[in-house]
Amino acid sequence: MNGSIDLSTLITLGGILISVAGAAAAGRMQIRVIQETLSDLETRIRVMDKLLDKFEAEQAVLKQRTNIIAELNAPSILEARARETSKLLSDVEYLKSETNRLHKIHNGVHPPVPSERKAT
């Protein structure tokens, strides 16, 4: 070996350079594909995140409505309503009987009233 580079060494070095350049190109291509995939996944995650936020908001509204309905149908409230309804029905029956009594007193006809009163 005399310090000069022969043809076979140049061909070997050329092959190595071409292999490295090809590997670098393939690596860049794979990196680009990975970046596109990552971008697509990020977009999908953002869409799912928005949907999840929407579902959580709807769930909170439904939970609030369910709590309101549960409070309205609480046994103590239903019992109070039943007592109020019973009292109202009792009052209506009393008023009906009083109306019938007053109707019978007048015999269905109101006595005549003088058409004009004189001031004193």
C-alpha cells in the first residue's frame, strides 16, 4: 500500500456513500410518514376531546334534571301535595254544599229588589 487510492477503494467508498444517502432518504421519508400520521392522530384526538366535552356537558345537564325530578318526587313532598289536594277537595265539597243550601233558601228565585233607593 503506497498511499494512493485505487479504483476498488473508490468504488467501495462510492457504494457506501450511495447506501448512506439512500438510508438517509428512506429515513426522511419514514419521518415524514410518521409526522403525517402524528398530525392525523392529533386531529382525531382533538375531535374526540370536543365530543367528550360535549357529552360531559350533556351528562351534567341530565344529572341536574334527574336530581330535580328526584327532589320533586321525594316522599315528603308527595305527602304534602296529597294533604293539600285532600284539603282542596274537602273545601270544594263544602262550597258545593253551601251553594246548594243557598240555592234552596232562595228557592231558585231571588226576591225582587226595589229598582231605586232614595238618599236621606
